[in-house]
Amino acid sequence: MKRARLIIGALLTIAVLAGCNDSALPPGGTYQSVSGVVVDTANKPIPGATVTVDVVLTTTTDANGKFSFDKVPVGDFSYVVTPPAGSSYKRTESQTAHLLPDKPLTLTVTLSP
């Protein structure tokens, strides 16, 4: 009886571990960089805009409207750009992009008044 429980426990453990192998998920620790620039409709940089990736990663554009994230998980991700406080620009709708494991991504985001 004790032996049967050990065998059943081992089989259940193997089944659980086999179920964790989902090839649709990126390998653990697979990240890539995302960078870009936020500009207006006249292609002038917008400093002080907030760029948010997947609701958790946030940065602010520099004096040249540039931003960067060093480690974004590969695959599809969403991003939103919020204009600087007090500006007349509109916040972007949520956008989706795809990040490949072997290629950094560069975005250009245009804010309209």
C-alpha cells in the first residue's frame, strides 16, 4: 500500500512538471531592450512625457524626448504615453508591440494636441 502511494505520488509530480512546459511562453529570463522617442505632430521631441510598458515599467523622456527600458520580457507587450503635466497633448491609447528575443525594439510615438 505504501509503495502504491509512492508510485502514485511520483506519477502526479511528473504530470504536474510536464504540464509546466508550455512552449508558447518565452524562456525564463528572456528580455530585450525597448527604446524610442516621443514627438509631436511637427516631429519635435517632447521632454517629460511618461512612457509605461505593461502597466509596471515606467520612465520619463529626457530633454530630447528619448526613453529606454533595458529589460522588457520578450513577446507582446502594451505601452501608453502620457504627456507632461500642463501640456496640451493627449495621452495615447494603449498600443501593442512585439519584442523578439534577439532584436532590440525602437519606437517613435507621436502625441497630438
